[in-house]
Amino acid sequence: MEVFLGFVVLFACLLVGVRHGGIGLAVVSSIGLIVYVFIFGYKPGSPPIGVMLTILAVVTCAGFLQTSGGLTIMLKYAEAFLRSNPKRITIYAPITTWLLTVLCGTGHVVYTVFPIIYDIAIKEGIRPERPMAVASVSSQMGISASPVSVAMVSMAGFLAAANAPFTVLNLLSVSIPATFCGVIVAALWSYRRGKDLENDPRFQEFISDPENKQYVYGDSTESLIGKSFPKSYYRATIIFLVGILVIALLGNMPSLLPHFPNAKGAMKPISMTVVIQMVMLLLGALMMFLCKADARKVGGSQVFRSGVVAVVSVYGVAWMADTFFSNHMALLKDVLVTAVATYPALYALCTFFTSKLVNSQGACVAIIVPMALNAGVDPLIIVSFIPAIYGYFFLPTYPSDLACINFDRSGTTRIGKYVLNHSFMIPGLLGVFTGSCVAYVIAHILF
């Protein structure tokens, strides 16, 4: 009975907290923490300090990338790619948004791409819902394939803390091809979804009003193509990309890392969590000195603000969850390990719906992965279902999905009458299901 009541407290805090955003989730989690410690008598768990510091280092670097203009260069080349074959925008758009997220570690860059996708689609007579909905989904799928995303940094940190034999490159070798396959399948399904604009009575009725027609077909965005940017912008992009390659190299070749004696006196390589922190901060310093990035503006950049919110969110929700799970670990081991060993897909389902519940892949990882590792779940199962940490498209409440609906002035990207029949549902399910299947196969072949 006590376990059930404790879970009700956890669920209630998550349900209330997500309505107030990431920081709101953190402070509401404190209510659950207080209830656990002072009423249930639980011993307080531990917040993931190492993971939080790593996230801070990553978002600081990303903030310097945006402030130095490096992100602008990435968007310039993304637009050039999209406009190179406008008739294939339904395929090119999700690939582009996925890749931008993989490189930048945040799906928030998609907001700057939506106007470009819409502009190309509407001028080509393509139903905007086709490329835009799948592009929104793909931008979030890229998070679990990015070496600098909060979710993947957190997962790598938790696995390292549990001495699981998976490097950063091991995780990426599974998540990158798996999520890319999911993106392609979702894009191919989207290629002919919905009625063509000329055959859509709802759309034709809307544009029968000249004012609405001008609203739909008017210029939507200012192109970056042909614009000149300072050389420092390009240097910042190169510095950032080289830094990602260095992290991947060091993660896969521990022999290159400094070695120090552990508690038993054996020489062990320095933790990759610490390496990521150092390299990310170094990249920020290089961009500040070599690219004239104004450090005072980093704190106001969009990616930095979003990242700091993620840190606070992970802090609160992970602390609360660890307190609950650590005090019932014996029961969890008996139930969870047996269930997952028999039906591995149960772990994926649990992860998927937790992601929806907390509306964050980073927060989902902070709750599920430590709990699963402490309960004795095989780390291979965790790696096998990396794409399943994205489930918040299930209800169309995530900012990128809402922004996508607003950017589609044709009204074809929308929330359905029954809520669940929205534009993102089938692309999301196809992407995550395909990605999880591919990840499971790759992980079991490689490891």
C-alpha cells in the first residue's frame, strides 16, 4: 500500500509540474520530496550532480555557438539544402531538422526552419502539413542521436556511473542510424498524406477570401542564402564541429585519456563525463577569443536559457524520483527485472509514456535510466531502446508542435477533433517504432 501511495505522489507531482514548464516541474517535485522524507520517512536520494554539471557545460558551449554566429551558418546551409530540390521538401525537411538537432543538441533550432519549410511547400503547391509535421517530429528524434543533447549526456553519465561498458560512441553508433531510419520511414509515409491542396475543400474555402489567400501565400521568411557573414561565424561553426568529433574520438579510445589510480589503486581513465565538461567549456573559450563572441550575451541566448531550465528540471525531478525508487529498490528489482527480462518492450513503453508525462527527454532519462540500472535491468536493453525516450508528441502540447501549427498559415497542420488524431501522431509513432526496432537490432549485433 505504501508503494502505491508513494507512486501516486510521484505521478501527481509530475502531472501538476509539467503544466508549469521545466522550472515549475522542479519546484513541484520538491513537494513530493518533502512528503517522502517528512511523512513517509524515506531517506533522501541524491540529485545527479555530475549530470547537471555536464548539461551546464554543454548548454554554455551551445550559447557561445549561437552568440558567435555559428548557429546562423548552420541554418544558412540548411536553407540551401532545402531549396536545392523544393519538390522533395517532404523528405528534405525532416532530414534537415534531425541533423540540426544532432549537431546542436537542442530541438529548439527547428523554430527558425519552420518558416523556410512552409515557404517552399506552399509555393510548390505541396500540402504544408506533409513536410512540417514530420519535420517537427524529426527535430525531437534528433535529440537521442546528439552527443551534446541533455538526454544523451545524461544517459552517458548514468551508464558511466553504473560502470556499464558503453562509451559515448557506442551510444551514438546505435542511436544515429536508428533515429535516422525512423525519420526516413516517417517522411516516406508523409509524402502523400492528406489531400492535395487543390482537392481539399476546407483549404479551398479558406482561401476563397482574398485576404486569407494573401495571408497563406504571402512572403513568410527572409532568406539567408546569398547573405555575407563575418569569417568569425564560420570559425565558430568549425570549432564546435571539431569539438564534437574530439569528444567522440576520446569516448571511443580510452587509451588517449589521462589515467589516475582509483580507490583500489588500479589505474583507470578519467571519466568521460568530466572530459565532456572540460571540452565543452574549452570550446566556449575558443569561440570567445577566436570568434569575438560576447560572453555577456550568452546568458540571454535561447539555447542557453532552454538548457538552464533543463538543468533545474532534471535537478528537481531526478531527486524526487531517486528518493522514491531507492527506498523501494528491492521490490523494483523483483518486479521490473523479471518483467523486462521476459518482455523487453515493456522498458520501451515505460520510457515512452514517462517522456510524455514529463514532456522532456532529459527528464525522462533522469527518472527511468537510474531506476532501471539500480533495479538490475541489463544496460543493453537501455541502449537498445534509446529512440523510445521521445514520446511527448503523443499529445500535441510540446512547444515545437504548437509552433509548427502556428507557422503553417494554410491550417493543414492541426490538432484533430478528438485531440489524439493530430498531425504529429502517425509520423511520431512510425518514427519511434521504427527507430526502436532498428536500435534493438543494431545494439544486439554490435554488443
